[in-house]
Amino acid sequence: MTTEKPRLIPNGTCWCGCRREVGLGKFFAQGHDKIAEAAYMAVHHEASVARLLADTGFAPGDKETIRDAALDRGGWEECPLGCGYAGAPASIANHVKKPHKERT
């Protein structure tokens, strides 16, 4: 059963906490999404992606990898050319334009 989350609505103030005014329809001032992400990581996961993965059950040896979860339910796709690359559809589109080898 999927639970719908409420729609997020920008309120004219940057969500990173800097209190700057932002344009219509924006959540963050330019680049401030990364500031908010870094602050969240510092508060909840010792500023470490490895700690984040361990804290959320995606460390090596856990039941599922974060890559598998992204492919299963995060909207990610694998490269159609068989090289093993995975990413968001826009990332895949850019990737297939570049020369690369098939996975052996």
C-alpha cells in the first residue's frame, strides 16, 4: 500500500534556512539545495554518505543496495547498451551518447 505524501508548496523563502527570498515556484536560492543537503547530513549522519547508507539499511551486506532500490522504486534505469551504468532517465540519455564498452 502506497501512502501519498502531501504536495510541497514553495513559500517564497529559501528552505535551507538562510531566510532569503526566492523566486516564484522555487524552494531554494541557487545552490542552497546542496547547503540544506549538507546540513541534513551533518545533523543526521555525521556528514557521511557511508553513515547514511548504514543508518538506512543500504550498507554492503544488507538485504538491498541503494542502487537496487533506486532501480526498483526510485525511477532509475539501467543503460540499454548493457554496460551496467544506472541512473535517472535524463542521466541515462546523456550516458548513451558517450562511447562506452558493454559489460562482459
